[in-house]
Amino acid sequence: MQKARGRRSKRIARHLRVRRKIHGTADRPRLAVFRSLRHIYAQLIDDGQGVTLAAASSLDNGVRSTSKGKTKSTISSEVGFLIGRRAKENGLDRIVFDRGGNKYHGRLKALGEAARKEGLIF
């Protein structure tokens, strides 16, 4: 008899399944997004070298100071703009989006659309 799996373990299984297909390179790094209940984190990762090229989160000083009274989706879009700017500073414009086993919906979609507006192509 199979045990019922929880939401977190199902998300991790989906993430591992997606990660078999998605791989970041130096030319086209992986934009890995992690969403907790309170915050959102984004990293540009070169999987070949195992190095984080740029990172942004809702805990960064620029985002955190202006986030008082805003919705989580609005804060996520600010993180998307920030990661887009940091990618451009590193000379990156093409990326692979890694949604981390979550639906491309809500906060993840807000972050992704903001990164696209900033000039990232995925």
C-alpha cells in the first residue's frame, strides 16, 4: 500500500523531474526561483561550474525597504526587476527558467514577467 505524500515532497519530486531536463550553462544560466511562505529568492546559476552568477531576494535592502504594505506578488515583481538588472550587469540576456517544482502562477509568474520586461529572454 502506497503512503500519501505531502505537498512538500510532491513539489520536490516535480523539481527533480524538471531538473533532469534543465541545465544552466555559462552562456545561458539557470534562473532558479525558490518561494517560501514569506519571501522569494532568485539565483542565476552556471551548473557546469557550480557557481551562482547573480542573486536577488525579497530580503535585499533595496526591496525590503520599499516592501512595507505591498502584496507578495508586487514584491516578487520587484525581485524580478532586480535579478534582471543584475543579469544585464553580468552581460547575460538569455536564461533558462527553473520554477522549482511550483506552478508558473502568482508570485512566480510576477517574477518571471518582470525579468522579461527587464530584458531577459526565456
